Amino acid sequence: MTAEKLVCDNKTLSDLDGELGRIYRLIMHGKNASIADKKILKASQRGWIKGRNDCWKSVSELTCILSSYVVRISELRIGYVDARKIKETNLSYGPIGLTCEGTKEQFWITQLHTNERFATVIGGSYIFVLSQVPTASGVKYQSQTDDVRASLWIKADVTVFQIRDGIAWNCTTFSP
């Protein structure tokens, strides 16, 4: 099945596609990105589409396409101020900066609220796509793959970010 067909047939992917289009238009019509930045964005978007369309080669085409959208939306929100314009209809929020005890890495969190909820944590050499999971209090996200384990738990003023089994950092958030 083509990526375009999957996007049309899947509510979550369709919502993410609409959100990506909204963010792309905000940047292209915004006042903060230079003409050169917009040319680079246009070229990188074409490259991103080719990468998304290559998801048919992966073990789970649906998971690959979903991750592709979630990461792309996060990258644009991190990289372009105009992408952060707030509206009630936003499906994505952030970035929120994250500094954690025990590491010099700085991370960025973006949250996506479709009918399924996701978060990305991006920083250094790490890119994590996390799905929201039930918790007694706060909001918790965790990866759904066996090869990459990560979790993010946000509860009031406490944020805990854990990579693999055992590396857990207490973190503080900040605005970009």
C-alpha cells in the first residue's frame, strides 16, 4: 500500500498530515524565516516526503510513517519560531526544553494530541518517539519498541526521563 493511501485511510496519520501541512504553511508565510531558510525547508520537505514514501521497505510501514510524521513535526517546531504559533486547533505543542541531572545533553520535548497521543524527545544523538500510556497521576509516555526503550513522566513540577533500563534523570523544563 502506498504511504498516501495509508495516510488517507488512517485517522491518526491523516490528522498528523494536516498538522504538518499547517505548520509548513505557518513557516512559509511567517516573518521569522529568511528566504534562504524557506528554500532549505522546501528542499528538506521534498526529501522528507521521499523518506516517508520509502517506509514500505520497513517491517511495519504504518509505524514507520507514523514516526516519520511525529519526528518531522517536532523538528519543525524546534527549528522554526513561526511553527509554534498557538491556536485552539493545534495538534502539536512545544518544544519544551529539558535539562537533566547527570547528563550535559539538552533535550526538546514536543507533544502531539491526535486521537492517539505522542511525544518526542530529541537531543544530542537521541530521537525518541513515545506513546502516551495510562498512569495514576501526571502524563507518561514510553517507547513501544524493544530495541529502543525510553520513558518520559511529567507530574506537576517533576519530569523524569529514562533511557533503557536504569538510566533515569530528574529533569527541569524551560521555554525556548
